[in-house]
Amino acid sequence: MPEQGLGTVVAVDGPAAAGKTTTCLALSKSFDLRYLESGRTYRIIAFEALQRDIPVENATKVTGLCDELITASRSVSLLTSDRYAQDKLRAARVNVAVSTVAKIAEVRQRVTSLIRLWAGAQPRCVIEGRDIGTTIFPAATVKFYLTAKPEVRAMRRVRQERAASYEHVLDDVVRRDEADMSRTTSPLVPAEDAIRIDTTELTVEQVLRLMTSACRDRGLEINR
């Protein structure tokens, strides 16, 4: 059950291109859930650091930048800011920098606090990320962990970005996996009670059927 005072929280964790965004958006419509992509916040911080020539390896300066962005955005608004175009946040240099930013414990602590504050104001929400069901909401209503073989995830990303090289994307996926799984603070691991779904050989529809069924088993009602 969720923590006292917290509404319904559906946590969806997993590595890059495992199908989190597609399924979260579908679940948000089916069950009338507010949707949040936690990784976007780390990308915003990484993007701003690059724009300001702040070395992403400098934890003190990046943490200071994070505080500045939170203040300027009036707290939780940073999570849902529409000031940043998706193509800029998905640029190759941001893809490289975001792993380093996400390793900084002080930054993760601040983003975690923002997400908890945001979710506390929502009656029902679905949140995707790397540590939603393990660190941020260990008592989430339902937890999913989506994964797939790196080669399959790389091909999905190539199809999404169209112009990207498969070999380059595969290298990036493997690098990001290693960074996410090996970091000291909130590494990417499945929650013990998460429903694990390997999407390698499943269609989006098949994955959604599994997730929808699990949500209904936890008491969520389909939005009619």
C-alpha cells in the first residue's frame, strides 16, 4: 500500500528503451493517471550544465545549478517544465552527460524530494524512472520493472531517432546500463516486489495487457 497521505502510485522502472514511456502514457490514459518522466529532470540539469560550460563531473557546481533551477522554477515545476524541446534534451551530448549528472548523490536527493512533493499533490499517478519503486516510492501501489536485450533496445531507439547509427546507439545503451547499475546512490535494480516484464519478444499490446491486468488486480479501475 502507498504511504499514508499518498495517493495511487504506479512505479515503472527499467533501463533505456525498455518501453517505459510508451506503456506509461498508455496506462495514464487507461487509468486516468498523471504521468511523470523522472529522467527528464536529470536531462534538464545536464543540458543546462552544458549550456553554461559547467563540468558535469563537478558535483558541487552541478548541485548548485540544480538548486538554482529548482528555485527559478518554483520547486516542482522543474519536473514538468515545457521550456525544453525534446530534441535538445535527447541530443547526443546530453545522452552522455546525463549519466554523470544522475550519479551525483546530492542531485538525486533533490530530484527525489521534488518527485515525492509532486506525487503527494496527485490523487493518482504513474512515474517512470530508474529508482521509483526502490528508493522514491518503496510502498508504491504497483511496481513494474521493464527490460529487454540491449540489441533490441538499441534498435528501438534507432527507429525512434531515425538518423542515429545502430552501433553508436548500442554502445550508448550499454554504457548507460553500466552507469545506471553501478552507481553508488540508487542504482538501477528491480524492486523485490516488482512485476518483471522482459519486453524483448513482446509487442506493446502484449506488454500493456500484462500491466493493465496487474493494475486492475491492485484495485485500479479503467477510465471509462
